[in-house]
Amino acid sequence: MNLGRLLRATSRGTVKAALYLAGLVAAVLVTIVVVFAVQARLRLPDLQPWHRIELAEEFRAGRPGAPKTFAEYLALEERLFAELRRRVFDDPNVADRAPTGRYNPSAVPAQLALGSRHNRSYELVPPQPRGAVLLMHGLTDSPYSVRALAEVFHARGFYVLALRMPGHGTVPAGLLDTEWTDWYAAVEMAARHAAQRAGGGPFYAGGYSTGAPLAALLAVRGLEDPTLPRPSRLFLVSAAIGVSQFAALANVASTLSFLPYFEKAKWLDVLPEYDPYKYNSFTVNAGNQVFQLTRALHRELGAAAAKGTLDRMPKVTAFQSVVDSTVNAAEVIRGFMLRLPGPGNELVAFDVNRGDDWAGLIAPGPREAYHAMRDAPALPFRLIALTNRAGDSADVAVLTREAGEKAWRAEPLALAWPPGVFSVGHVALPFTIDDPVYGLQPKAAGALTWTIGDLAARGEAGALAVPLGMFARLRSNPFFAVVRARVEAAIDADERR
């Protein structure tokens, strides 16, 4: 065989191999799509109207006539919630009949959802602002999730704007087609408004969960865009900096959801809605949008590093649980904190309960994560770890290691692990332990009482329409005093500069 024949034969073999591989990949993807659609149809309960209704007054960044100012955004929200009331609560064919249903107008969760300000954007305005802060909530949440942080800043004389992200605070179907660019457009709009209210003081931005990468993206883009207000510090809680790539795969897997027969493939969870300030049902699109947001943030962080502009990033105060079943906790350090210039940045890590009662039950992952953090080489940021004072004690202490050092300094606290609590986590960090809705030890808050943070559900698996883990998961932070103290310390440090 001459060289020409050999090359042609090799070429034909390569093409066949490529076609075979492409066919194999296509077959696998088709199988995933079909299996996902079928299991969603069989596994998930029937969809309710609030899983389908599209509210016409919701904000979309590219829509003609979309608000350009925060005042216009608030006016749109008024129309949005009027539409929600008219199309869901006031329609007996649509409204929920469950006595605990968020969309049952006579139920307490519904009255809280509609009657309080915490499902909408709201402002806290001191007489003479010493600064301003913009706060963003997490995915499926509402501005209620930054309520405790908002009160900390307001008590220090800050103007506070707690922003409702598009698709949130109304019906779960709001997250079927909302895009992360809609969230970010609202953030820029609100940031311009908040910065103007700073009264000559600093402008801060803060975010919980998905709100954290939105705040960080605002800061990164502000390095190049002089029209954007630049935060002088970021406050990030349970930051969704690293999200599983399953979110993107699930979006591909839901391809057949356009068919009415496979409509449920748009959803990962369809659950009863009894929480006044958070959706229990979860769309495929929601997870994918957070994934796309984090990818955009990492791209722009990389671009800023290549240009040498990251040294102008604002200082960061971050709070993270060592165990976080929602986001990749390690990525907060690896993908974000280590990329920032220091000193002046700070990470507060909440360890698991290492008391003797739990020592033999803590999983290897959390044990190893804490030891890796404790024994890590010198870091460019201050690291604070909240952990047990001793193995035989539920009392906690704060261990501090300054930027560039390896030695730890211990300080006891007048705090202890509550009985039966073995860890904090993603959803717990921003809430006080006495929060009237999510608190483990809730305090009374007026005539409407709805406490779901202290539920002690006991029974057989499968008896409830929700997973038992929804009630076992801690919803409030017994150590929120540490969050408050570190926020106030950061404000004090910035005032001294």
C-alpha cells in the first residue's frame, strides 16, 4: 500500500471513529433526556396553577419599556403584586385550599407573604445616613433572608436597600424563564440608587447565596466601568461561588419539557408551598441560571486578573459554613478569596459541633475540611473559625489567624451549641436564632404567628408530602452574634481608614 492509500484509509478510519463517537454521545444524551422526562412525570406530583402562571408585570431586562430607575422598578413591583393577588389569591379556581398554603388567602403564610414588606424590595432610611448598603437575597428566597443583616446596618446609621430579584417573592413559576441577566440588571439599577443615598459615607454591597456572586460581579465590572458605583466592601453569606455542573446538565435533560406530556421536566422539585418567604418547589432553569452566573463571575475575575485590575477590588468579609449541602464551600476559598489582593479581607468559617456527643457521628468530609483549614499554609486573608472550645464542651470559641500568619489566637465566647444541633449550614447563616419564622427559638412577632424553624417532626418516611430533611435542616444561626460583630468590626475598620 502506498502512502496515499494509507493516508486515505487512515482518514476514513478517523471519520468513522468520530461518527461513531458522535452517535454514541447523541444516544447517551437522548437517553438522559428521555429518562429525565419520564422520571419527572412519574416522580413529581401534579403541578398547581402557581407552577404555571406567568406574571406579565415581572421585570425583564430586555423588555421594551423596562424600568430604568429604581423608582420605576418599585412601581412595576406594585403592579406585579396587584396582578399576583388578582390572578392567584382572588380567583377561587386558582387559590390554594390547603389550610397552610401560601396561596390560600385565608392562611397565615399567605397573609404574611402579601401583608409584609419582605417579599418585595424595601428600604430602611435613617435620619442622617452614615453610608448605604445594597443587599441581595438567595435563589428561591426573598428580601426576608437579608432582614437580620439589614437591621445590623440600619442600627449603625446606614441607608439599606434590600432588593427583590426578578422571579422571586410571587409564584415558583416566576423562575421558569427568568435569566441571571435580569437579576444583574436589577442589581445595577438598585446600586445606583443606593449609592446616591450614602450621605457622603461608604457604599457597600452584600449578598446571601446567589446574591453573593451578583454583588461580586457588580464589584468586578465596576473596575472597568466608571458609570457603575463601586462598593468599598462586600459582605457575602453562604456565597454561591461554586455550583455543581449538574445544574447545566439538568437544563439539557429537560429538553422535552416543551411537550405538555412532559411539562414536569421543567422542575427538579414540586412541593407544597407553605413558606411565606421562600419557594419550596425548584425549577431546572433556576439552578442553570446560578451556574451561568458563577461562570460569568469566574470569567470576569480571570479577565481582571490578566489586566492587573484585581488589586482595586473592594475588601471582602465572607461568612461560610464548613458543611454546605447547597454550594461548594471550598470554592469560596479556592475560586474567590485566594484570588483577591490582601490584606483586609476576612473569611469567617462555622465549624460543625465537635462535642463528644457527636464526635463519632460526624462524617469524614467535615472532619477533614476543618483540619485542612486549620493546618493550611499562610493565607492572604484573615481566617476566623468558630468551633468547640474543647471536645467535652458544647461551648464555642473563636480561633483567629491573621493574613500571612499560621499561628491561631483563641477567644472564648458566651455562646454554645443548642441541644441536638450538630452543624449550621447554608440556609441557617443569615437568620437569628429568635427569627419569628425560621428561628430555632422564635420570638413572637405580632398577631400572625407562623414558625417553621422550630418544627420537630417525627414519623415514618413517606407519610408527609415533603422530605423529612426539610424539617431537620437548621434554619437559623445560633451564632449570628458573630456575624453581627464581624460586620460591625468591618464598618469600624473602614471608618478608621
